[in-house]
Amino acid sequence: MYDIIIIGAGPAGLTAAIYARRAGKSVLVIEKSTFGGQMTFSPKIENYPGFESVSGNELADLMVSQAIALGAEIEPAEAESVKALGGGFTVTADGTEYDCGAVVIAAGAAHRRLGLQGEDELVGNGISFCAVCDGAFYRDRHVAVIGGGNSALVEANLLAETCSRVTVIQNLPFLTGEQASVDALLSQGNVRVIYNTVVSSYLTDGKGALRALKLAPAPGAPSGQGETGELEIDGCFVAIGLAPANGRFAGVAALDAAGYIEAGEDTRTSTPGIFAAGDCRRKAVRQITTAAADGAAAAIAACAYIDSSQKR
């Protein structure tokens, strides 16, 4: 029986673990894949206070080490469900049940996909989502990056350092990321940006690998703008944002139309004793700093909930 179970070991979950342990609560952190979450995909972070520059992996390692040093337990498993049990909750992860007095859901969000035919089969066969993970496979080759926000700009700038050519495909007439990242990208001599254009289909080489992208003007693009035809590439990085995977929590936490958990800055969900922190909750800004702030707020609220429950 744990005081608090935290689902997710990104910056929100790890911060929650640190705060909860410092408050003397027993803590179990359940993480299905990467300790550190999405920030581990960033080779250089320059907007986290206290660090002029730090890699996502370095920052994640520091957070994990701090949580463990304080006594948090970490279980590598996928949380499948959360159910109310008497005065507490049961979290099922990879078939094992764990009981607790409060739950912090910090499950983050996953990479969005275009939803085109054959996309799932091409992941790992020409389609990637992480330049840090897969960029080395395309050294001195031509890659495309789909998207124009901060995620796409990070990917494209990193790929431009090693790839011979990078083509960015944006469905709007402008890039939407931070201006500093836009300026850095446009200064790269091997980068081309195609505006007002979408990918309408993936083309394969007949052996199950991606060969080219079929392009079309974006819906609503001004007449005569946008590109058509085939873009021959060696690889494609889809960077169009993130999507939550909160359906498994719908029974204990209300979701909005986009699937994010309905929780305000106090991180409280529709079920007393369950709190949501980080990218998985409905919010306007999703950054490492805001995720960490959520984690602190969720841990403090969860500790207060447990203390009040014990006094009843």
C-alpha cells in the first residue's frame, strides 16, 4: 500500500515524486517507456532555469537520480487502469495491482500521426518521430520534416547538422514555432521550407520502405499556392505535435473533446484523490517548466488529500 502512485516519469511525474517524498509519503512511479518523457528527445535545452544548456537526457537523469535518492520506487510497466477501492485506489500495470491512497496521472502525450494509409507499417521503415533516436540513420541523405511548430523546428535544426538536405513541409503560410528556432532553421543552407502544402499519401519502393511523399496544396491555401507532385526522400520525420492516451483513465477522470484530462492549475480531476499533471491535462502551455510546476502542485495537493483522509 503506497501513499501516492504516480503514473509517468516525465518532468511532471518526477517532480511530483520528489515533492511527495520530501513530504514523507511513500511513492511508486510507474513508467512504461522512457524515464524523462518527451524531454529526452531534445539534444539541447536552453530554457530550463539554472542551465544555460543541458541535454534532455542529462536533465532526465538528474531528476530520476534525485527521486530515487529520496526513496521513490520506480516500476518499469504500463499502467492499464485506475479504479477506486474503498478509501483509496488500485492501479493495474502489466497485470499487477498496486494499491494507494492517491494517484497522480502524469502520463504525458504521444506523437501525433497523419493518419494516412500504410503509416503504421512505415514507422521504422522510413517514418520516424525522433531525430535524436533515428537521425544518424540518415547522415548525408535527404529527409523531410512534416510540421512547422516548435517540435518540427527542433527536429529540422538537428537533422540539418548531419543530413545533406532537409525539406520542411508546413500546411500554413508561415512557421509557428519560437522565432529564435525559426531564424536558426532559415539560416541553414541545406534547408528548404515548403509552405501551404500537405502530404496526401506515402509512396513505397515496393519492398515496404518509404520512397517518396505525394504533396498537395493545403485545404484553404490561397489559389496557386502549395506544391503538388512527388518528393523523393530517404526518410520522413513526422512532427505535428502530441496526442494524449488518457482513455484508460476515463472512468476516474473527465476528459475534454481532445482527450486531455479536465484539470485546472490545482491539478484536481473529477475524482477526489486523483490529480493530473503535465502534458496529459488540459492546458495552454506545454513546456518542461510547466510540467514541473504541475508536478509540484499535484504532489502538494495529493499529500494534503492523504493527510485529510487520515484525520477522518
